[in-house]
Amino acid sequence: MTLLVLAYLAGVLTIISPCILPVLPFVFARADRSFLRNGLPMLVGMALTFALVATFAAVAGSWVVEANQYGRIAALALMAAFGVTLLFPELADRLMRPLVGVGAKLSASAERDAAEHQATILPSLLLGVATGFLWAPCAGPVLGLILTGAALKGANASTSLLLLAYALGAATSLALVLLVGGRVFAAMKRSLGTADWIRRGLGVAVLIAVAAVASGLDTGFLTNVSLSNTTTLEQKLLDRFHEQTKEPKDARGGEPSSVVMNENPAMMMRANPSAPGANGTTESNDAHEPKDTHAPNIAVEGGFPPLSGAVQWLNSPPLTAEGLRGKVVLIDFWTYSCINCLRAIPYVKAWAEKYKDHGLVVIGVHTPEFAFERKVSNVQAAVTDLKIGYPVAIDSDYAIWRAFDNQYWPAHYFIDAQGRIRYHHFGEGHYDESERVIQTLLAEAGDKGYATGLVSVNASGAEAAATMTETQSPETYVGYARAENFVSPGGPVKDESHSYVLEAPKLDQWSLGGDWTIGEEKATLNKEGGRIAYRFRARDLHLVLGSADEGKQIRFRVTIDGAAPGTDHGADIDADGHGSVSEHRLYQLIRESGGVSDHTFEIEFLDPGVQAYAFTFG
């Protein structure tokens, strides 16, 4: 109930935010009509449509974003037609004739003053539905938090109720405006006798609002230029939401990323930890931690959630929790462009091989971070390249992720032969402790024939253990949804081609040079010669890259402090810094051969079409 009240109050606050401005002309256009027959049906239609679109956006993928864009186009056309009929009432009859069959006599019935008492509520309801499509992309941090949780936990009654409560809160504010505005409107008509001019003025206002929505002013300028400062009030509500909900957190202890309606929620709900611990602290890797010869204290944490919902299984037919009863199971949540996951995989593979004949079943659950990781063929290629032989469930719809209520990559869950979760670990490190858990659970199941020593892993390339220095540069996203420390003059220009000037970055800052289009999760190079610079401190520098034209080779050259990397080159470039991008994955570009110190990394792309997603370090 508390969450519902907070969502409702957040919706009420929408009325004092510029976010609501594009909707107001459509509300006032019927301010002189009967509230029960016109205003109320319109607000109900708007609230229901908003809640429905928001629910779909929360639980689906990028296809909903596209579908919503089509809905916005249809809504804009409907709004424009409504504005034109206000300006030219003689066109109303002609425009409404094709809609008679579907009950959409929107403007004709609305403009017949003499027959107002006979008008149905259907035109107003339809107007509300159209307005709901236009309002849907407008969201604040509280709504973003609702959508983040919804995207993680899936479609359910609670999600829909929260979204509906938010919509009803906004509708309540609009209803008050409509009631007060209606009296003012009627008084103007009585005193001035200029009904036609008022109607035409409203028509102009509607068309201006349509133009603002179509050009992006409603989610750009209006959301950045606030007429009323609602940040403090929204932040207080946001803090209360954090107290009432369990949201995903960066495993370093950071807060979750907020989601806005016109962004891809499937992308925004994930936070990739950098070597996290179960308590949110950074852990050391196995090379530096003491060799624990005792099993950790393990207890029952819950039952084995279902493994249903994977879009495909690799290396195995679909497995079930019931079918695995009697086996010790290790579940490894991973995604193939996550450096933390890649560095943990050698240990997971070693455990799978060592204990496969003693009752251990290892299952990799591949849950994507970026859109390209949803492509089954990309995951198949990664599994082959990484030489993973154990079963892998492709969890592109987050079904298994939600079943485990998981929040991190990588995440390891240890399940005993009775189907109970007995231990979990988030992030890299503590591999000895994890293996002792496996041995304990196998012994409980009656198998003690395994070698009691611990596996020894000597991984290379991107899978090599990180240095884990406390001063290491942080993971940095390139897409504007989560980008930080971007220093090119003027900042990012969202979703538009723009010529950026390369700025010399300070530590942990980065910049672009050349013609790029920065999207939510990536930046795409439009012309050859584009550059990226980053001032970093770490042994390894990785960059998640891909080609807009899958399979096309995109050449690049890397320098460190203005010179060829030489012996400090990574696995994906040569000593002169030359390399190429042809597939979406993580590229290791720098591996320092000496001590860790500050350096300026720069990469120049000799061909257009590269897509840059995120920097990671080790």
C-alpha cells in the first residue's frame, strides 16, 4: 500500500513539471465541455493507455520501443487532425466519416455545441487514448525506479498497479486543472462572445503541441528547462521508494541507474559489477588471498528456482530443477562482454571438468547486458571461443535471472543434492572458498572420491586475473544512458550525428573526436577518422566494440601517450597498435608489462561504422 501511495503522489507532482506541458493543450481543448462526458473519459483513457504502454515498455525489449514510436506517430496524426478540425470545423465531418465504423467520431461530435447533451463519451475516451501515447515517454526518477523494478521482476499485478497509481495521480492533477480551467474558459466565452476565436486559438495550441512532440521538444527542451523545481520533492519520494523496494545495485555499493520511458529498459536495468563481493566490497583475486583449507559456513538460503524461460540451451537439452535432484548444481550468471565474467570463467570450467564425474552439474546462464548479446549466434560464437563445454541457458528474456532474484554479473549460486540453495557469491575472487563449498556439498551427497586439492588456473588474455588495485579506473559506459566523465566540448548530443572535438582528458575522463552518433547504449562512428581518448590507471584496458555492418572489418590504431604500445599491447592488437573490429565483443587493447601508472589511451578508427559501448579495466 505504501508503494501505491508513493506512486500516486509522484503522479500528482507531474502537474508542476514541464513534462506535462505538451498534454495541457489537449486537456484545455475540452475545458468548456461537460466534465463527466468529456473531461473524465479523456483522463481515464489517458491514464489507462499510459499504464498499458509503460507496462509493455517495462517487461519487453527494444521491440516495444519501436512499437511505441509507431503508436506516437499514430497519436500525433490523430492530435493534428483534432487541431485542424478546431481551426476548420467544416472539415470535421469529412475527417470523421472513415472513423465511424470504429467509433472514433473524435472532433465532429466534440464540436457540435447544439448537440452537446447528446454526445457520447467515446470521442473523449479516444482523445485520452491518443494523449496517453504522447504522455508515455515522459517520466521522472520515481517512474524510472518503478520501471527498473518491473523490468527485473517481470509482468505482474503489482507492477501494473504501481504504474496505474502513477497515472491516476497525474490524472487527478489534470482533473483539477480541467475543472478550474473550465470555469475560466466559460467566463471568457460569456464576456467576450468570441467562441470561434477561442476554438481556433485552441486549435493552434494543439498543433503547436503536436509540433513540439514531433520535434522532441517535449522530452528535450521542456524536460531540461524547468518552470517549477520538482527535483527536491521527487528525490524525497525516490528515497522512500529505495526504502520500500529491492532494486539492483552496482556491486561496488552504488545506486541503481534510473530509467526513463523513452529509453530501453531492458538495457537500463543492468549494472555490471567490477570485482564485487557479496557485501558490496571489492575482493582480492585468488592469487593474493590466503589458501583457505576449511569449508565456509553454509546454510540453506532457499529452494532451487525453475530453469524455465530460456530462449535456447547450448551443449545440452533443456534442464529442470526437478531433473537435477540428487546432483550438486552450480549456476553461473554471466554475459560474454563482461570482463568480470570472463575472468571467472576459467575457474568455473576447471570445476566443471574436475567434479563432473562426482555429481557436480555446472550451468551457465547467459543473461545479456547489451542488445547485441541477445543474438543467439553471438552467444554461440562466444561459447565456442571460450571453449565452454557445460550446459548454457540463453536467458535473453531474463526469466531465470528473475526466478533467482539475481542482481549481478557474475553471480554464482551453489545448490545441494536436495534442491536447496546453500551458498552464493557475487563477482570475482574467493575461488578457493567457492571450491570448498562444492566439495562440502558433494560430500553431503555421498561422494568423497574427488581429489581434495584445489584447482590451479593460469588464464591468459582477457581471462587473466585482474590486478584489483584500489586506484584502478572504473568501468565507463559510452552510451548517454550511463555515460560519465565525458569531456568533449558541448557534451553528448543524443541520437543525432554530431562532430565532436577531442579534448585532452584528465584521469578517468574520456572524449570523442570526429563525426559520431551517441545513442543510449553505444556511440556509432559516421565517418572514418573518428577517435576516442581516455586517461586511465590500470594494468589492462578493454573496450566493448562492434561493427554496425556485422562482419565488416573496421581497422583501427591504438596509441599510449601518443606512441605505439609496443610490449604493452593487448591481445587484440599488435605492437604497433593495429587491429580490427568485425564482431561484437570485448577487445583487450592494453596490457601493461610494467607497473601500473597513469596513461592516455587513444584509438583512431580508419573506417566508419564502429560501435563503442564501454571501457573496462583490470
